Amino acid sequence: MNEIASRYGAALFSIAEERKEISSLQLEVKELRKILFENPDFIVLLNNSFLSHEERGQIVDKTLSAFDKDIVTLIKVLIDNNRVNYLTQVLDAFNSLCNHARGVEEGLVYSVIPLDEQTLKQLEKKISKLENVEVEFTNRIDHNLIGGIKVVISGHIYDGSIKYKLEQMRIDLLKKEGVTYED
């Protein structure tokens, strides 16, 4: 993770920790991250040098008024320091710190298409039972999988991708023919 994003994320985390509101701020940050993902032009707007820092701050105040004041202030600080392009990384850094504080393991789910929220939550629940720890996944797109999913968490790989299954079938067929398989 980027050093700049880590520092800003840690600053927001220390505020959350001081206020004893880690969980509630984490929920807001996740919601903001989702909004930014669905509206990537918002960061472009906040990065627009044709608008003054004050104008961009006013846009943040108006559009993000429902969010915690410290989150809004953080975004304004990023604008003032010309670092708004780090916003999503800052939010990710904050989220990771919150997860670590709460004992939540982070993992990646690779798929060919984006997974919907419900599918991701079901997968988190299932893997939480297998790993015996609460998990939170980030979905990454991998077009090399052909289909299915691959989960990576805590050094474990759960591979249910079609690519993996085809490779296993190939290995099994080679074994039946008496050919030893080597990577």
C-alpha cells in the first residue's frame, strides 16, 4: 500500500479509535468506498484544478453531508494537499486498520465478473467457518479464470475456478496414462 495513503488512513483510524467508533466509521467508509466505485467521476471532479480548493470543499460538504464530519474533513485535507487521487487507497488503508483492530482477516476473491454483495457475504460466511475467523473479502476480476472463483486468505487458496478444475483433469488423465506430472 502507498505510504501516503497509509498515513492518512492511520490518521483517520486514530480518530476513530480515540472516539471509540471504529465499527461505525468503518461502515461509513465502506459505504463511501462503494459510492466512489460506482461514481469514479466524483474523484475526477474533486481533482479538477479549474475549481478552487474552496469550491471543491463546498462540493464535498454538499454531496457528502450525510457522512461523519471527520471523513468529510479528511477529504478536504486531501484536496488541499493535492492528494485526492489517493482517496480510495486511504479508505482501503483505514478499512484494513479497522479489520486488524477487530480481528478480521482480509482476503481476495478472484472471479471473471464482479460478484454481487449477497454472494460475497455468503462466501465470507462460508470461509469464516472453514478458517474459524471472521473474514472480509475484496473482489478482484481475473479474466484468466474462464469461470468460477478463487479465494485467497491467510496463505490458503480455495480454487473453484474452471481453469483449476481443467488443470486437475489434465493431471488425472496424465496419471492414468502413466505420465508423471511436473510443474
